[in-house]
Amino acid sequence: MQKISKMKQPFIFIWICVLMCGSIRSIAQEKALPSWVAMIDNPKVNYFVAVQTFSDYWKGKIKPIEEMDIKDLEALTAEEKAARKTYFENLTQTERAEFDILQYHYKRFKQWKKDVLPFVQEDGRILSNEERMAIWEQQQK
């Protein structure tokens, strides 16, 4: 009977590890993303509302620096650079992972903003793909 329980120990340990990893993953997935992330996937979103929501979210927070915006990093004051350094040094591994996810969505939002800007109407509505195609076909004639 003792040998059977010793043989089961590694399997029990592995099973516990699998359960813990699943719990950690579900906790991470439960952490809701900011509303502006979902807005860029909504074709009926108002451009100005999305941009304002994005700006409001990042007020007072350390923003990711995009590769293309190195000049922005160079433009920071010494105090701002020190604050960024301190902020990143004090992040836990979980907080760093969350920041990396936000950084990805930050870059996605910035690219979305550039991509849809030519199609934004005065009221903030973004032309649908069908409307864009109709304009393109009209221009081809």
C-alpha cells in the first residue's frame, strides 16, 4: 500500500500544478481590458468618443513608448525619465505582464487611429468598408 501512494505522489503533484496554472490563467483573463480596446473592434464606434476614452484612460499613467516614438522618449525631462525608470523597476512580474498586454493594445489603438482617420466623418462616424469601397469604385471611373 505504501508503494502505491509513493507512486501516486508525482501524479498528484503534477495534477495540483495543472490546476494552479489553470486558476492563474483564469484570474488573468478575468482582469478586464479598458473599454477603448473593445471600441477599436466595433465598426459602429464614434471615433471622437474612442479617442477621448483612450486619452482619459492614460491621463496620469505611464504610457508605453512606441518604437516609432523614440523622439518622444528623448523629449522627456530628466524627472520624467527617472519616474519611468522607477515605475518599471518596481513592477511585479504580474504587473509587467499586464503592462505588456496594455502596451500591445496601446500600439494597436495608435495604428487604428491612423488607419481610420481618413474615413472619419464630421460627426465622428467612421465610413464602413462598403462605403469606402463605393468611394474607391467611384474614383476609378
